[in-house]
Amino acid sequence: MNDQDIFKIVKDHLLQQNEKCLNDEWGCGYRGSKNKKCAVGVLIHDNNYRAFFEGEPYDRDYIVEAIQKSNPEWDMGPTSFKMLGDLQFLHDSYFPEEWEKYLAMMVFDGDGNYSKDRSYRLT
């Protein structure tokens, strides 16, 4: 799997959920009420998720490890982390009705790697 494959998983999830993942303590969260998940949270399988992830940035070693364990076929590279950051920023900062517009601005190269330099700057 490449960045573009993972992006499709997140995009489909966000557009289908059509709500931010919120929890009472932290606001936006990896997990929320009614089984909601944020852009990064959807990539963490339940058996790899830990409650202490809440309130922590996606690039903490233990959260990256949970993402990798949940998606072992994904060859994560440097652009993968930029993509995760942009997806998380989109989830946390924009209204759900704006998501599709901004998701359409995210660009990938011929190998399916996130092209952070050509994508619309979300952050």
C-alpha cells in the first residue's frame, strides 16, 4: 500500500462519517462518542489503540507504532507523515461540509506518494 491507498481509506471514512470525532476531555480525538474516529484514528485498529493517545499529536512514537502495526502493508515514508498531519489538520480545523473540497486538493505522484509540495497547503 502507498500513501494514496491510505488516503482513500481516510477520505472514504471522513466523508461517510460526516462529523468530527469529538470527546468530552480533549475536543477532537482519535476516538469519540458513537464509535467516531478522526482522520488518523481510523488508521489505528482497536487492538492497537490506547486511551492515553488522546490529546497527543499523531507523530508520537507510540502512535506511529500503532498506525504501523495496524497497517503493516503500508510503506510509510517522509511524505506519509506530512499527509497524516494534513489530514488531521483538515479534520480538526474545517467543518465537515468543507472536507471534500480540501481532500480534492491533496495530490499524489505517479507512485502514489503524497506530493506535499504540489498539494494545497492545508496547514
